[in-house]
Amino acid sequence: MTEKTRFEEFRVTGSEILEKIKEIIREGNARRIIFKTEDGKTFMEIPLTVGIVGTLIAPVWAAIGAVAALASNLTIVVEKETGEK
């Protein structure tokens, strides 16, 4: 059996992006974060496996910071495992 996956969406402005991402990572059950533009196009995807969060956190924060600087309004889509089978 496979784990069930659910998606949550959050609309944020550039100044709110970093704080929201920190909150999502602290929760710990996110598998992937997708940034979408106002017209619904995928701007960037960041996988959040244990390895990437532990070893590549600086480049991930740099990428998120760049997104925050360029974006006025984004939708953050968070892919999460529910733990249910």
C-alpha cells in the first residue's frame, strides 16, 4: 500500500513567502513545495526530502529568497503525506 498524498494551497505575497516556507518545513510532513504564478503556471518546484532539507538548506533558502524578491503574488502548493494507507 502507498501513503496517501494531499495538497494544500496558500496565496502569499513576496514578503510572506519565507515565513510561510519556514512554517511548512517546521511541520515536517511536506514532500514538495510548488510555486505557481498568478496565472497558474508552475514557477518553481522544491523537493523536501530529509536529505535535501538537511544538506542543501542554504541553496534552497537562496532560491526561495530569489522567488520572494521577484514575486508579488504567488500560490504555494504543498504536497504532504497524510500517513494513512
